[in-house]
Amino acid sequence: MDQINALLMTMKPLLEQYGYLALVVSIFLEGLGIPMPGQSLMIAASLLASEQVMSLTLVATVSWLSCFLGNTCGYLLGYYFENWLDKKGYVSGPKMQKLQSTIQTYGPACLVISRFIEGMKQFMPLACGIAKMPRREFLFGNALASTVWVAVFSLLTHFAFEHLSELSTLYTHYRFIVWALAALLFGALIMWILKRRKAKRQM
């Protein structure tokens, strides 16, 4: 609870002053590779929606559109301006080369996973463009990543905050089932990635 209160104290002034524009600018710029507090703002806005200060529907919609469009612009920037970015030193080095190799192997899964890794999510769209990921593949991965990200950090956060005591009781009684389901989902994701990797090697 202390962390939630600290987050609200930090982000609430920005949301009170700039409203949904703060979400748009912050989340969109993250897609261009610029570190911004987009996720923190979205979480705070979703919590404020439970107090009727903001609209959850608008928070989720604005966040999804900003994420999808920002990532798309980042992808196009990497796709068409690779040489310029390389000269400026933004995309050079062994780490970026390794990232591009990972993208070519795992495809859209990288976009989904990167949304949950701070630092990587800002550069993944650029890297996808530089790696020349097929456009349809990127758009699919981008839409899926944006949807999962907003669902977890906006909708699920809002729901969890409104039903905190009930969820705590439920988890206490069924924590082994919760962990088993989480393990199954994680295992399914790993199997999908390995299957895709094997298919890539056979091509």
C-alpha cells in the first residue's frame, strides 16, 4: 500500500495538471526510445479512475492508442533511418546486434515480453525496425503487446485495487492453484518460443 500511495503522490500532480495529455505524450515518446514515466502514469490514472477522478475507459483507450502509435513510429524510425541512428551512436554496439538477432529468432514474442522490462520496452520498436521485421508481423506483435500491457497495468490494476481485500483472501486460500496456473502459462509461452526457434532453424 505504501508503494501505491508513493506512486499516486508522485504522478497525481502531473495528471491533475495535464490530464490525459500526460498519458499520450509520455507513452507515445516511450515508443520512440525516450525514457518516460508512461507506465507509472497509466497505473496512477487507473487507480484514480477507481475514485471517479478519471475515466477508466478513456485511460485504457488513450494508453492503448498512444502505445500502439508510438511503437509504430519507433519501428518506422528504425526501419527507414537506421544509418542516421547508427551515425549518432543510438543503435550501435554488440548489445543492439544481439537484440536484433533475438528479434529475428523470436519475432512478435519479443514485443510482448519487452513491454514488461523497463529499459527494453523503449528500444524494442526501434530494434524491430532496424532488424527489418516484416510489417504485418510487427503490427500483430505491437497490437498484442499493447493490449496485454494495458490489460495488466490499467484494467487489472484498477480491478485489483477495487477488490484488494477479496483478492488477498482468495490468494491466501488458493495460492497453489494461482502459482500452478502461472507456471502453466509461462511454460506454454516457453514452448511456443522454442517451437518458433526450431522452425526458424529448419527454414
